[in-house]
Amino acid sequence: MFRDLSVISHGAAAAVFAVLAVLVATRYLRRDIDRALFLAAIVTALWASVLVTQSLWGSPGFFTRYLLELLRDTAWLLLLFAMLRDGFRQGRFTSQIKKVLGAATAILIITLLALGTLEFALHIDLVSGKTKVIGQIALSLLGLSLVEQIWRNSTVFGRSSMKYLCIGVATIFAFDFFMYADALLFGQVADSFWNARGFVNAALMPLFAINVVNTRKQPVDFQLSRSAVFHAGTLIFAGGYLLLLAIGGYYVRALGGEWGEALQVLFITVSLAFLVTLLLSRRIRGRLMVFISQNFFDYKYDYRDEWLKLTKELANLSNEPPLPERVVRILAGLVESNAGALWIKGEQKDFHLKASVNIATPKYTIIDEDSDMVKFFKDREWIIDLSEYREDPVSYNLLEIPDSITKTPEAWLVIPLYLDNELYGIAMVGAPYARVELNWENFDLIKVVARQTCNLIAQNDAQNRLSRAMQFEAVSKASAFMVHDLKTLIAQLSLLVKNAPKHRNNPAFIDDMIATTDHAVRKMSNLVDHIRKPSSGADEQRAPIDLTQLVRELIEDNSRRSPAPVLLGAPPAIQVCADKEQLRSVLGHLIRNAQDATAPTGEITLNLKTAKGSVVLFIQDTGSGMTEEFIRTRLFKPFESTKGLTGMGIGAYQAREYIQELGGSIDVTSEPGLGSCFSVRIPLANAATGESAGNKPEPTDSGLQEGRQAVN
């Protein structure tokens, strides 16, 4: 009985599937898949039992066995359709696929059952044995196609919950396919396939059991200590090693001839010495413990919680407490400590102390770039345990630790901080307030957090350097504006000095010189006040001024140069709110720019028009003009000029900035070779109250159009 491999094989299948049926029936019958699996397990156990009885006693007959074969295949196909139906509920399969697969399965099974029934009941042999084998092959292929559809159309999450079922059922149908294909080829079922069939089915039962347990969220809770696993693993390794040693010794003795026994003793002695060496090696024992911890046990940390805490700390953009101090607290908190210090690389490449928390540092705290510890960190990302270093300096290659760390009381861990692959900082953590056993997991977490915090420190340092650069830029910008205005004043005063010998006896010249000097003094006084109080509000210096009168004064001041500007028409008094000197400066700059760009025989015309609570000053010249690209990209850009080395390129920029401060704007139209038109729009002084300037009617856009037509 027990020499018949088929009996043992199918008996094992019957037993394990009966156990699976009991397991599913007692706990897991809430889903369609569970009920389908229960049915498949019952039918498979019955099928295997019938094959055992047939091998032992020769009964039941062929029809019963063939019927159970079909029922077994049908049960597993029903399980696949139950899985498909779950897929339909999730919208993963089309109804067309469902109809085709369902119809094909029903037709094939009904056909095979009908042919078998006719042959058994009426003894009508409609099909041959090969046809029955082809039918079984078709069933196997249908089952494999169903598995393929389920797997290909399921989501990644769905695959993880059904992969064991898919693997098990696919293996059953794949084995049947190869067995029946071999039978079709050689005319009979091979004994090797038949005898192994029960074992194959039995070996697949754990896959179904694991899937059932996992999908119900009831995994087996079994825990071992790391020490138990280590010692058990060591014992198994030693046992396997001794077994191989015995086999090797036997063959050494058998093949050694006259020297066999001596070679056997030598082989066993050397092998045992090697085994003892392995077992006593601290490095190998340590690596084995790390391997066991990484692959067989849960981690010490809840990494999700650790990452959320780190993100919360680093997301704090305030400077209370300062970032270096927060980094020290974060690193110290990972190992149950509340003390530490942080050194950051300075501009001279040495490392300077940036923060210390709950720890007293020595007077001299700089860590030299050429120190042994810095070179050590540049070669390897290694955390130094100072307690271990004091006990065994050889383990750190007799590394020399700087006095700024060794003379720090309670110093414990020295952690390198890397930016990319370069050493950017060094952190020191003080002794913990609770006993902490460090292992690979502590060190890995510390290294990851150290890199993240180092990136934030580097970003903060870069931001501080950028802020300082922006401050210097602001100073340079103010200086450039000041130099620009001083250059204008120097030009005016130089002209006075140049003409003084010729016109010193002319009273009109003396009056003009006094007025020009007074203007220069007031301008320089304003510059000095602006430098002393750069943040003073411009609104405090604004007052209603007559823009028409200011334009007439500018025309008079600039009439000494050719071409002289001309005001079109006789515009009434127009009130705007601005600082008179600043507005005079920016408008005067625009007029002088027009004169610089226009030949002495050309024309410069000014026109004032009001429109929608604003006044627009049109400054038109017949000069060289500008391209559209220059206006768009360079005209109002600081330090860009069409005057070459003689211009600073900030007058137009300064003019636009101030006009925008007033709530206005500057528009430019120009054509190379024909000239340019600057349209300066400034809000009226009483625009906020809704009253028109000079008791005139409400202005409209037509005024703006008339102004452009008059200028053009």
C-alpha cells in the first residue's frame, strides 16, 4: 500500500485539502471567494480520495473518476469567476469579457459532461479518449486565460491580495495542461505526471491558506527574540557545517589511499579550527546580528512617526530657537540625549562652533581642517562612539580626536554632516539620560537625519549670504542714484564756473548763478537726507503742486540747449500730488534725454491733457528713436544706456519707479530714425474725491487721444 506512490501522493492531497476546507468553513465564509474556495477544497479532497480508493481497491469506475475530474476543474473555475466578479465590482473588467469567458466555460463543461453521461448511461461512444484529453487541455487553457485576465486587469493593490490564489490555481491548471499534452502526444498518461499530481496539489494548499488568513487581517502573531534567532541560526549553521565536514572527511578518507586516515584527521582538525574562528569572530557575529535584525524583525523606530517629527521641526521657519540649535536637539533626541554641539565649515575651511545645547564647551572650539578626524570623515561616513573609542582606540585606527571635543564633558557621539559628498559640518551629541544600546538601525537613522538637517543648514547659510548680497546691492543702487544726481549738479555748476569769467559783470547771469547754486544746495541736501533716512515714507514729502507751472519751468531751464523744448497750447493749472524736487528731476531727465537723442535742428514738443482722473504729459522728439526690442528689454533696466560710456542708464529706470510710486505710469512709442514719444500719466491731486481739476468737466479718453494727435 505505502509502496504505491500514487496512493501516498493523492492521499496527501486529500488530507491537506480536507484541512483547508475545515479551516475555511470554521472562520472564513463571509465572501464569495471564500465560499468558492471552500467548494473547491471539498471537491478536490473528494477527487483525491476517490483516486486513492481506485488505486487500492479498483473502484469506483472510470465514469465516477472522470465526473469528479470535471467537477474539480469546474470548482476551481468557479473560484476564478468569483475573483472576476470582485473585479467587476471595482470596474476593472468589461461585461463583454465576462460574457465571452462565462459562455465558453459553460459550453465546454456541459459538452464534456453530456458526452460522458451518454457514454456511461447509453454506452454510446461518441468521442474517443483523445477527444476527452483535448477537452481537459481546453479546460486547463481556459483556467490559465482566466488567471491571466484577473492578473492583468487588477490594480497593484489588488494583486497583492490575490497573488497566492492566482499562483496556486495557475499552477494546478498548468500542471494538468502539461500532463494531458504529454498524454495526447504519447497516447497515455505518464506515471511520473500521475504520481506527482497529488503531491503538486498538496504542496499548493499553503498558498490558499496564507491568502485566506492574510485577506481577513488575521496573521499569525509569532515572535522570537533576536538572541534566540541568532543562537538557533548559529546552531543550524554549525550543524550543517559539521554535516558537510563529515561528508568531506568520508570522501577524503575514501580517496586518500594510504594517506586517507591522516588526511581525514587533518581535514577535520583544520575545518573545526576554522569553525571555531568563525564563531568567535566579533565582526562576523555582529554582521550576522545585523542581517537577522534587518530581515527577520520589526524595526526599533516607527519611521513614519520619526519622519513626521523631523518634517515638523524643519518646517519651522522662525529663528526661535536658531536653526543650528534645533539641529543639535533633533540629532540628540534620536538617541535619548538632550545635549550636544554643532560645528559648521567656515570661509577659511576650518569648522567653527555654531551652537551648543546643555553642554559646556572648552575655550578653544575651532576644529582644524587638517585634523585627523576631519580627514577620517572625508574618507568614510562613520559615526564615532567616544565611549567605544576610549576603550579601544585601535578600532578607529588610533584616530586623534580634536581637543575641542575630547575636552568637552559628557561628549558621546561625533556625527559627520555631509552636503552631497563633502563634509559640511560636525555634530557632537552628549551622553544620554537613559541607557541606549546602539545598533545599525540607530546609526542609519542618524546618518539620514544628519544629511537632511545639513541640507537645511546649507540652504539657510546660502539664504543669509544672498540677503547680505542684496543689502550690498541696495547700497550700490542708492549710490548709483546719488552719483547720477550728483553728475547732473556737477554739470550745472561746471557750466556756471565756465561762463563766470565771461559774464561776471552781467546782473542777469549773477541772478541765474545764485538760483542754480540754490537749486544745487537743495538737491544735495535732499540727497543727504535720503541717505540718512532711506526708509522715510515718500508720502510725507508729497504736496499738491501745479504741474503746468512745473513743466513751464523745466522748459525754461532746458531752453539753453538745442533743440529747445516747446509747450503746445495754453493748458490750465493742473494739480498733482508729488514731491516737487523729485518730480522735477525725473521729468527734467526725460526732457534732457529727448534733447540728447535729437539733432539741434530737430523738434521737442510737450503737451498736457487730462483724462479719467489723471493728467498725461506727452514728450515728443524727432530724434534717433528706439527699437521695440530695446524698449521692451533694456530701456527701463538699470545700467543700460544708449549713450555708451557717458551714461549710467538709471535715469529712465528712476523716472519710471517714481512715477509708479505716485500711482501713474510711463508708456513709450518710438520708431528708429523718426523719434520717440514718452507718455507720463500722473493721478490728479483731487482724483480721489471725484472732483475735476480746475473745476473743469469730467475728463474722458478723448482727451488722451487728442493729446497723442497733437504731439504726432
